[in-house]
Amino acid sequence: MNEPPTWQDELQALCEAVLEDRLTEEQQRRLEELVLQWPAARRFYVEYLHQHACLQWGTDEPAARPLPFREVRPAARVAPRRMWAAGLLAASVLLAVGILFGRRAIENPATGPRAGQAPAPVATLSGSRSCKWDAGTLPTEVGARLGAGRLRLAEGIATLTFAGGAEVMLEAPADLELISAQRCVLHSGRLVARVPPPAIGFVVDTPTAVLKDLGTEFGVNVRDGQTADVQVFNGIVDAQHRSSGRTERLLTGDNRRFDADNVVVFAPQAEPPVKPTESRPAVAGARVVQLSTATGRGKDAYVQPLYPSPNSSDILLLVKNTHPETSDYNRKAYVGIDLEPVRGTKIVDAQLSFTYTPTGMGFASQVPDATFVVYGLTDETLDGWDEKTLRWATAPANAAGGAKLDFGKVVRLGTFEVAQGAQQGMRSVSGPALVDFLSRDKNGLATFILVRETRGSGRGDLVHGFANKHHPSLPPPTLKLTVMPPEK
């Protein structure tokens, strides 16, 4: 009776396949498994490849080759010791190539790629329909190979093909974090995942549930960063509720809602439309009014120390805070809103919005994530500034420096951030400070000053731009008010 083959026999056959360049992917995985798990297998592998290298070198010995047509003179012959050293070097090179399996380096699963080796891409951005992107950490061109990082989709539908084979269609507005070829985190928004058999086990993490796909197509909607609605269109999903640890197996047609405390069945077709988010409960008799720099006595302009300047704009409010050595290029924006339409009413809520857009001036890499501050001018005697004649030296409450003002004449109303490299979008300030500032107005005209608190490097750093009232396609600075009729 023949004895079963040992691991040495299996490893020798795999080594021969390496040397003859006929190793299959399955054989390569088995070879990696053996040499990574067993020290004896690693030693056998190295010795076997070393023996092959020595034999290969031996075929290059002069004694093993036919003599050339012309006899070689003795002086031209390489000394045996030198030839032995050269052969040993060749053997070492071949041994190193062998250890790399002739194709790639062995990667230790516990430590990841070797130092200096670029991490493998997690996914590819394979499709885009009407997409507009918000600040994120990953490239957003179709075809881009994506590593681990964050994607924030403001509008449209984006398709991602993960390296493991899963396909995800992300629907705006959404915030998706890529973790690995088999895992992602949906922080907010909707996605549909299609998982073919090779990608079974793909995981979508949410704030309230962990969804493991067992070969299926399913949708998930994360609402308010707290609730995950899961719909299985086809196949099987294992869904683990975070707070309870309970796992439910969902089959085709199943729908579950995972909130912080409970798991319930829900009917997607019976869901009511999403209501607009309100900052406070609706009040009987309240109405919403929108005022901008383009209405009534509204006005907007920006100032900078260097005037006149070739780097100016008729349609943008330019804002910059740079190094003191280049302070001539600092810029601040002034905005005037006519409040006459709401005179006599009670303001219960307020939001002031700015639309940012590319300027083509300076390098975004020279400015980190930028914080902007909106101030309200409290000295109403200065509200009569003229947008056509406004200058750095005469601008209300202005002071030297990209973010400095006469703080005895202004009040801080709020901040917003524009991420490094962000190209366009809308940013707003709101809250009690803004409501109080507007409620105290006596002359029906409110002046706001916009500065960039974050300083650039001074090496051609970016000038941020916001649409003014002359921009042909973007909205100007706009004040959205919720007001109540005057009390009788």
C-alpha cells in the first residue's frame, strides 16, 4: 500500500511549478500558506531554490560549454576563485528571485505590504451621473483608483466597484467611508450594493447596524446619522443590531429599520415624504422671507490694501488672509442687506448664506481647511458705505491684517469652514447671535463682514471667492428669515 504524500512532496511539486513558470493562482496561494506557516517548509523552499540556482550557475562554467572556435588565451581566463564568487553572486540573485516566487513578494497577512510598497486600491470610481462632490479625502474623477478614505456626494449617483468584486451605487446626499476591498461605512445617505459570488461577505457598516452580504442585492438608507433602513431586493443579508448585538437574517423582500434601541419591520411604499428640516417647530402665523444683496438697498463689495489691483473681480467677493510679508493681498468682504421688508416683525430664526466658487487665483495646497468668520457691524452710523467707493482705508471697522477688525464696532455672529481643495458649494451661519443682531437693528440696513480666519502660507496661497449680486449664475449673499407678525 502506498503511503500518502507528505508536505515535502507537495512543496517540491510547487517549487518545480515555480521554476518552470507554470504556477497557478491556487497553487501560489497554497505555496504561500505552507512557507508562511511552517519554518521547516521555508527552509526546504530556500534550500531547493538555492540548489537550482547553483545548478543553473554550473551550466555557465567554461568546462560545461563547448570550446569556442578560437582558443582562449590563458591570460584571458577568469581565475577559478573569482569565477566561484561570480557564480555565488548569481546563485544569490536567483535565490532572491525564487523567494519572491518568481512573480511577487510574499506578503505577511499580519503586517500588510512590505515597507515602501504602495497600498492596493480599495475600489474604483467606475461611474458618475450628475455628480457634485462635497469635501472629501479621495479623488472623484471617473476611473480613479481609490484607497481607504472618505467620499461625500452632494448631488447625483456615483458607482464604485470594489476590488473584491462588490458594486455600490451611492445616492446623494451621502457620506461613505472606504475601509477595504470588502468593507465600507455608510455614515449618511443611500446606497444599493450588488454582491456577486466572488465578493460574498462584503460588509456595509452603519451607525446602528452591521450588514454582511451573503450574495445579494440590497439597499440601505442612513437617516440623520442614527437610523438604518435596510431593504433586501434579492438574496440574503445578515444584519447585526449594534446596541443589542442581535443578528437577523434578512431574505428577499425583507425590510428592517435599525435605530439606536430597536429593530422593526417597515413598509417602504408607505413611508411619507421627507419633510424639510426646521430649526424650530412651526409657529402659527410665521412666514419665511428671503432677502439678498440684490434686493432693495442691498450691496456687496470687497476691499484689499493694494488698489487698484490687476487681480480683481466684478462678480466675486474675494477673501484672503495671508502671510504678513504679502499682506497687500489680504481681502475682506462687506455685505449689506436691506431689512425694510421685515420692519416691525419679530424675527424668530435667521440664516445667512454664501456661495463659494473657484477663483483661479493661488494654490489650494497652500491653505489648509479654512475657517471663515461672519461679523455684524454694530455701529449703525457706518452702514452708509458705498459699494463703488469702498476702500481698505475707509471700510467700516476695518483693521490691518487679514482677519482683524475694530472689535469694539462688530459682533461675532458665526463661522463656517471650506475644506482644502473644495471647489464650490454653499456655506451658512445661523443661530441666536444672528437673530439677536438683526432684532436690534434700528435703521433697516444690516452690514456683515466676512473674513478668513485661517492664514495661508504666503507662497501664492489661494484667494477664496463668493458670488456677489452681479454673478450671472450663482446666488448672491442671502438672508433667510422666519418672522412673526407684529404683536398687537
